[in-house]
Amino acid sequence: MTEIVKIKNMEELILLRESIEKQDYVKALQIVNELEEMSVEDKLNKIYSYMVVLLLHLIKENAEKRLTKSWKFSINNSVKQINRTNKRRKSGEYYAKKEDLVDIINDAFDLALERAAIEAFGGAYNEREILNKIDVDEIKAKAMNLIDTTTDN
């Protein structure tokens, strides 16, 4: 979490305390809602970041038709971190449902492709050329299959 977000959270907590002390419960509930939204947004941003890394390595694997130990580790770590970040600790529910994860995959794909063009084949191909070497639907489906399938809830 960035320092700005931490400061914003502290400000919100101070306002929440003041609202409760003044018995202004409407204001207190608004602050609670804002804090919840900030928390969910933070989780979704983390999932997006790990999704870019996951897709990057799946793209390189699909394009180069090989899987290095380093890529495999990165894929496994990304999947683990996505699943860990996505699961609500106490309730067992998920921040991002299956359809949300599909949206995140679609949003993250272009950035992962851009980075894959830099890394795959030693950077010899541009994004369009890499795109012509891969099966986009297969990569997206593989990413979804690797992520905890119990997110259908």
C-alpha cells in the first residue's frame, strides 16, 4: 500500500472516530463504505498486477513453445498470489468473481503482450508479430483455468 493510501486511510479512521463520538452515524457509515471501496480497489489492483505477470509468461510460453523453470515459477507464484489476494479471509468469499476475473484478464492482456514483445525471442518481434504467433483465446482460458475455480460463487 502506498504512503498516500495509508495517510488517506488514517484520515478516514480519524473522521470515523469523530463521527461516532458525535453520534453522526450516517456520516460514519459513509466513511465505512469509502474504506470498504478503497480496500476492494486495492485488492483488485493487486490481482491485476499479478495477472499481467501471469499472462506475460503464458504468452511467452505459447509463443516460444517452451517453458523455462523461471517462467514456471513466475506462473505458479502469480496464480498463488491472485488466489490469496482474491479470497476474503473470514467469509471465504471472493473479491473478484469469475466474470470479474475474465474482465481483469482482458484488461491486463495488452500490457502483458507489450512486455512479452520485449522479452520473448530476445525482443526480436513487435507486439503485432507476437500476437500472430500466439493463440489469445487459449492463453486467456489457461489463465482462467489456473486461477482458483471456486470463484464461481
